[in-house]
Amino acid sequence: MNLADLIDRNAAFTPNKPALHCQGETWTYAQFAHRIASLADALSAQFGVARGDRVAILSQNHPDYLALLYACARLGAMLVPLNWRLATPELLFILADADVRLLIVAGGFEPAVTDASTRAVMLDALRDLPPLRHVDPVTDWSTPVLIVYTAGTTGRPKGAVLTQQALLANAVMSQHMHAMTSDDHVLTVLPLFHVGGLNIQTTPALQLGATVTLHARFTPDDTLRAIAMDKPTLTVLVPSTIQPLLDHPQWQQTDLSSLRAISTGSTLVPQGLVDAVQARGVSMLQVYGSTETSPIAVYTRLGGDLSRPLSTGLPGLLCEARIVDHSGLEVPANTPGEVEVRGPNVLTEYWRNPTATAEALHDGWFRTGDIALRDTDGYFTIHDRKKNMIVSGGENIYPAEVERVLLDHPQIAEAAVIGVADPRWQEVPIAFVVTRTTISGDEVRAHLLSQLARFKVPREIVFVQELPRNALGKVQHFRLRESWGPS
């Protein structure tokens, strides 16, 4: 069996049930299964795509994005989702690094890949396909199906290779996390080129026979309108998409009663956002993971204990997570260390990068590079990226902790903290702050000193108009370091 078979089974059980809604169009499960089969046949017959080949897609969210994923699963090929926010040189690097056989491009994105040597075809050209040849599946659960490139916060991005089994295990954990059933209706507004938009709820819902409403991209207006009118039961939002909803004039008036939960994660989640959503009667679930874990690894569960502020929950149903010291030994409860994850949801390798693979994987454990605490009940609280940690005068400073306190100030909208070289202290913290109204650096420092040790207070407060972020709203600390100068 393969992932596409799950769509076929749902089509057999409920052929007329809506699988996907998008921009006024609805695909039933029977239509979705037929589209997957047609695309698999076209990829094979017209373009020679076979087991092990890479197929890239450059497009905003669209039902064919998902159909291509399952078509690749049927053929044993690998889908390479491309971030349409990347610059042309970045896209060309990924196409070359993945040695992509076929690039599928949605209208409007052609200029970004004009110089690509990869064979390209427009997405619209795949709409009118010849009769089916019924390609026989040649895959099993161990077959790679996705190569998702990491954000590339240092150096070149790396392609995380995820198998069909990884997506299956991830889906089981999503279903456990959300108490998801085939009666659920998922609203997907995050980009499918990230595993968060693709795999936290979207593919788990489709593989279970639920319904997904897909937006081409996030806008606050469209999201609130869809919640009120389409009545989804679940959605995933990151802090950078939650805040615009809270700031929207219709937030308090929008009917949220259909939502059983909103899941969030990917970066520091201010408690104020959680409180504001839960004040409207909607449960907020936290999920922790990474591209390399498909991404679900640690989560809070609907119906479980949601009373622990800032906790991202317990290790998932089908994977292990632990916290280790610099020598790889597991640390006691309430001791900071690096998170490691092991399970069927973990990547098999970084594409054609044995050095990076060896650095990241040992004995099946994936070194996440994230610093966390685990309490005596086993609940995880993520502190920061290991590489973001600042060592100042022999003391460890976690930027995320300082950022959390900064965001508690009512006049601070966004904040990011980096470490810069210092001749006396080795490193010192510097804060970049976006404010709602004019405040002084002294006011900010006074606020920090009321809650943090003096050595954690940033040496300088830099007021900026905005922070550099990637597509999922994660602050790109490396760009702040570049803007400050060599550290």
C-alpha cells in the first residue's frame, strides 16, 4: 500500500463526500482520487517520472498541490515543495540540489524560474489529461515521498527526506492530538510548502476522510469570513497569523463556535495570544516539531491538560522525545538541554548530504538543536534554538526567555534578541523591538529588570519598524545578526 491508497479507500467508502473546497470549487473524494490517478499517469507517460525521481511544485495553495503529493506517492517519486517567497537564486539552488526531473509552475510564478535548466510545465497544462493508463503502484511505506528544504538559517538549505511511513505516523499523531475524525472540517490557510501547513492537519484529515477547505494564502479577512461561514472545526495558525486576527475589527463579532481547537507553534507563542483566543471559547493546542519530524513530535491534546502556561505538551503517540546534555546523556527533570526525537516520523536523511545527516542523526535519534525543559510529569517547555543561546560571562541566556518578557509589555508588539561579541563578556544580548506607541529604551530596561536577572537584560534596545520573518512567521535571527554586523 501507499498514501494514495488511503484516498482511494475513502473514495470507496464515501465517494460523494467533499474532500477539498478551494476558491468556490469542490472536489469529492471520488473526484480527488480520479485526479490523483490522472496526474500519476500523466507524470509517468508524458514526462517519464518514475520511482525515485523528484517533482517540484511552485504554487500557492491549490487542490492540485495535494493531488501531486499523492500522485508522487503512487509512483514512488518525491515531491519537492518550493517556497514561492524565495528569491530566484534560492529556488535555482534547490532545483539543482534536488536534481529535479520536472518542475510544475502555477501561473504568475514563471519569471522566478525562467533561468532554471529543469524541465518545466505549467500547472494549467495538467488540467486536460488523456485517458487513464492505470499505472500500477510500485511503492511501500518505506518509500521517500517528500523532500522539504529547511529554512537555511545558516549556509545553504538542506533537503529533509520524509518517507510515506513518516507522513502516516505523523497523521496518526495529528488524529490523536486533535481527536480528529472523518466528521471534522479543517481550514488550511498556512502555505503547503511547509510541513506545518501540509502535515499538521491537512494530510491527516484527507487520509482519514475528513473535509479540507484550502485558501491560496492567508489573509485576516478571508480567514475570519471562512470561520464564520464555512464552519470549520479545526485550523492551524502561527503567532504571526493569530495577531492580525486579534487586531481585526471583526474579531470579537466573528462566530467562532464551530472551532473545536486552533493549533499553534513553530515559534515562541506569547501567552497573551493564547489567552485572547481562549477568552473566545476556543481551545488552543500547542505542537512542537520541525521539518525533520514531519513535523509533529510533542503536543498538547484536545481534552488533555492545557493548564500549563508555555508548555508544548508530551511526546507524541508514535515517537519518543528526550532532553540531553552536551555529551548526549539524558538530563534530570527541570534541567535544560537539547531535545532529541526518535520515531517513524523522523527524516531518513538530508538529501545527498551525508555529513549533515551524520551530524543530525545518531542511533535513530534526531538532534533538533532546540533547548527545552521537561518537568516531573514529562511535559516539555521549549526555551530556544541551541544556536541562539547566548553565553555571557559564563551564564547561559536564552533569547526566547527575554523575548517573552519583552512581549509582556503592553506597548511592545514584536521582539527579537540576538547575541553579539563582547571583549569582556564573550557575548552580550541585543534586543530589536517593534512598538505600538513611542516608549524609551529606559522604560524597556526597567520592565525587563522587574522580571529578569540583570545579566539577561539586553545591552542595547534597537527600535525597528519590522522584524525579518520567514513564511511561517519565525523571526530570522541570522538576518538581525547580519544587520548588526559580524559577531
